[in-house]
Amino acid sequence: MKKLLFFPMIMLALQSCAQKKDFNLIVGTYTNTGKSEGIYVYDFDTNTAAFKAKSVTKSVENPSYLALGDGNKTIYAVNETSETSAASAFNFDAASGKLTFINKQASNGADPCFIIADQKNVITANYSGGSISVFGIEKNGALSPVKQLVKHSGNSVNKDRQGSSHVHMVQFTPDHKYLVVNDLGTDKVYLYTYQPNGGNQTLTIKDSVAVKPGAGPRHLVFSKDGKYAYLIHEIDGGITVFSYSDGNLTEIQETKITADDFKGENGAADIHLSPDGKFLYASNRGSENKITIFAIEKGGLLSVRGYVPTLGKGPRNFAIDPTGKYLLVAHQYTNDIVIFERNAETGALTNTGKRIEVGAPVCLLFAAAK
């Protein structure tokens, strides 16, 4: 009798494992190309990489980067429009994928290119403005006017690219006590103490770390255990590995995302860890259009495992789905998202042949579908 009961239990378990694992794939774009209408939401099946359009939020100017609010009930978008730049707030219905506009506030800094959110604040990195904007979050998810604007000054050795500050990314440290700010223009990574209820003193400078002159720090990701940080340089295609502890970054390795014989133009863009924390991926635009695969070795150090063409032009951003099975690359210039299957054991990427056609995609976010 026990054997008879055991078999159906096994079957039920297998059926449960085979159930669809659907997530919302949310795509930020540039609308000024004339190829995009705004923010797109797709249903994405992490069992098969099947996708289906759910919604398009129109009349949003250049929502190039997006952030999910607390509880995935809100989405915040930058409006990258030079001196008139702003940030917008939307209610988000995960089941339908529909975004409903709440409000919009001026960023007071030109060309915000990155945005983050927690329960209390939304923070943007303003590239052309060389600044950081801090917005409060109202009870209905609306943005308050900017309550703190932090302006950077300085430059570095590349006169064409680094004549002034260009803040490229803001990110909370794993302990949420500090904010890391990458400044491409000054070749520095700044660390600010973060006080969520601090009003116009939400951010106070703690320290800054200089990187190699002409590197152009762009994006940074922390290791799964929070002990290490990986910084990609846009201009020289390098990666700096830091150890991290209580608001302090200490350099432990310098490497690069290009092969030793590479002589083309760099345009390093995005960097992400696999969900299991075993592999690091980095994208390069310019003349390369490749993803570099690194293994995370003992002590957080990196070793190159391979280079994979992204099969499009301008891999500005990419994302790994929450299960770790697929890596999706957003091509700004060929207007598509290329879907690769990821080998969890080796980190290798294989082209699935599947493409999502969408105009000028530059930001990919995964969120629960319910």
C-alpha cells in the first residue's frame, strides 16, 4: 500500500516542478528614436523562455532606466531629457502588467541615467548634471520634489569624456547603511552615509576611492555574500574588484573584459552576477558587442571563462532571470532583446534563437507576476 501511495506523490512532485514559472519582464527604452512608445511589460516563462506582451505605457519620455518600488507595487522611471529631465512614479499591477501614472518631479540634474528605490526614497544618478537627486516617497507612492541634490565637481585625464563629473550609477550597499556612487567623469567611487529619514541630509559623504585615471567607472555589483564588489569601467573596459566591509572598499584585483589581443573600441556597459553567485557577466559595446564570462574564485577574485557575441549592436543592459536559466541582452541600436540559455555549471551562454523585438531597449527588470 505504501508503494502505491508513493508513486502518485512522486508524480505530483514532478508536476509541481514542471509548473510554469512566470515573471514580468519590464523594459525601459529611449522614445526619442521614434521606435519605442514607452515602458513595455512582457510575461516571461523561465521554463521555456516563451514571452508574451502584456502592456505598453505610452506618453513617457525616454524612460531609459527603471526601478521597482518596495513590494513591487510601484515602478519609478527616469525621464532622460537633458535640462528638463525628471523622474516619474507609476502604480504597478503585477497580474495585468499595467502601469498607472502617479506623478513626475524634476530631477534638477540633467540626464538621469540610473534610478533606485527603497521604502523611503528614490535616488537618481544624473549623468550630464554630475549630481545625485534624492526624492521622498509619499504614502500613495508619489515622488516628493527633490529634497537633496548632491553635486560633484572635478575631472580626469580623458578630455573628451571626462571634462566634468558624470555620475553614472547609485546603489545601496548590502547592509543598506551606505550609498555607492560611480562617477565616470572624475574616476572615483564615492561612498555616502545613508539616513533614510534625513531630509536634506539623507546623504553625507563618507569617503571616495580613486580608480585608474581614464578608466571611467560605470556600474558596480556586490557579491552574493556582500563581501566583495565588482566595478566595470566604461572607457578602458577594465574591472576593479574590491573587498567590502562597513562602508569601505579596498581594491584587491584589476582585470579586464577584453581579450589580450583586443584592439577595438571599448564601451563597457553592464555587469551582473548569476543568482547563485558563482559567475559574473559583463557587457561591452563599442566595436566588441560581447558578453564576458568570469568565474568567481576563492577570495572573490575573477578568472575569465569566455567571450560570447551578443548577436546585436549596443548591449547597453542585460539581465539574468531570477531562476538563473536565461540571460537576456537589450540591444539599444538593433532594437531587440536576445535570449541566451545559461549553463549553471559552467556559466556558458547558448543562443536560444529567441528575440523580443522592441525599440531602443536599455533597461531590463524582472518582477514577480502576481
